[in-house]
Amino acid sequence: MKIKFFLMCAVAALTACAGASASDGYRLTVPLTPDDDDATVFLVNYDNGQKIDSVTVVDAKAVFTGRVDAPVMARLAMDGQRMGSLILENAEMVVDPAKGVSSPLNDKLMAIQGELAGIVQQFRALPDDSTSVAKGKELEARYNAVVEKAIADNADTPVGYVFFMNKAYEYSLPELQAALEKYPSFKQYDRVKKLIVAAENKARTQPGNKFVDFEIANDSTVQRLSDYVGKGKYVLVDFWASWCGPCIRETKVIKEILEEYGPKGLEVLGVAVWDEPENTKEAVERHQLPWPQILNAQSVPTDLYGISGIPCIILFAPDGTIVSRDKQDAELKADVAKVFD
């Protein structure tokens, strides 16, 4: 069985010993199993997806050696499956499935994540009553302060980049621009550059603006958003994926909206992003989604509309003007009801 470890989205144990210095470069050892012998493990730059190195598994382990000019956020992958992320730096590093990866920067990253996890644990332990409101706000302020300090103290290393990116997806365009003026070193990252473009596109596709068309070709079929939007009817467009749990849950809400407002002229369109067509088709059948779908759209519409998370639901007016976006549940129902009632 292949091991899996992760540093960016969860907290590894904090008991790992400090990694030894490797002034002549890095040595990264990834323990696997005898069944993995002869497989290829890839070490990839997390920011831009470029391959840093690849090695063959020998004696149940993959060993990478080399040198980086500066520490870099990296990702390991084998057989097309992501195995986890780490900071690659010139040090002796060994992946431990229980403790993560130890090196100066990885230890610092895990320590901050551990502090944040402790705050989250305290927040979740609060009783669900009015007496916890003040304490909850205090813990939230502490959490945000830890993140801000982590970014400020580590703006020149991948440690700061990790925490900056965790916040950056929530920023509006002005907020993102202000943050990058404060921390200009993050402008060098490809993901940040893409985030700037996405924020600009999101700002251009807010309510009141006309729709941005796109075209998706699948075999001999070509589908465009303009085939459905701007044709004289209100259209609710759901950008979703089969693997996205919140997307599937929201389809129940969309069905309720369609049942109520379909007879009044509302149409619904699904746009499958970041998904494989066969998986989309299977999910459409399994969850009995009765509206048409644009398949295999991948990142084309999400780039154009600055969508960083799904489901993203946009309501278009009969002339193609955006009426509502980024609403779900009761708020989405309210926006639809407003234009029909």
C-alpha cells in the first residue's frame, strides 16, 4: 500500500527531529513498499507544475538528490496519484508517514500549522450557546493573527507562500492588490499571477455585466455558453464537478428552484469543470440531473469567470446580463425569486 502524507492542508506530528544540514544539496528519501519497486516517482514544482526530478523505486524507497537555488514548494506523485507536498530545500530529508518531513522550513511550517490546529480544536470544543460568542471571536482573532504573522515573518520563503495562498483565494481584487503591495515577493509565483488574472476576471463578471461566452469542443460536438444564455430566458448556470460533494448537495436546491420557476420560464444549465466527461455523465445519471450539460469544460470557464471554488452558480437575465453569482441555498433561492416575483 502506498503511503500518503501532506503538509499544506493538515497538521503532521510535531515530534520530528531537525533535519541535518546539506550544504552540497538535498537528499529526499521516500519510503514505499516492495510492491512499488520499479515504479517511477515524480518530484514536481507545486507552483508551476514543472518536473524537478524523477526516480525509480528501488528496495522499497525513492531517493532524490540534487540542489535547489532557493527552497521551493514541491509535490510528489506516483502512478498518476499525488502523494503529498513538502518544502524542498538543501537538507537531508526523510518522509515519515506519521511525522511528515523534517527540515528547517518544513519544521517551521508544521509548527505554525500545529498552533493553528490547536486554536481550531478550542473553537470546535466551545458549547453551542450564546456564552461562546465572545470566546469564538477571540479565537478567530487569534487564528488570523497567527496567519498574518506567519506571512509577515516568512514572506521570502515557501512557508509564507503557503499561508498567503490560503488567504488569497478569499480576496477581492482590491484586497489582493493591497496584499501584494505589502508583500511584493509573492508576485514571482505563477499561482499568484494566475490568481491576479482570476480576480480581474471575477471583477468583470459581477452582477450588472454581460456574460462572457466560451466554446467547448468534444469530439464532433461544439458547445457554447451563448447556445443557452442571452436567448430571451433567465438561465441558472451551475459550474460543478462529479467529485465535488458540495456541488452534488446543491443540486437538490437547484431541482427545487427549477420545479418552482421552470413553469415560469427559468432554464438550468450545468457546466462540468475540472472533471472527466465519463465521470460527469455517470454523476448526471446517478443524481438524475434533468438539465443539459456542457461537458469537459475543464478550466476554460473558470478562468474566464474567475471561479476559484465550486459550486459556482450564476443567474443570467434574458439578455445575458449577470443577475446573481456565488450564491447558494436560501440566498440563491431569494435571488431567483426576486426576478420572477
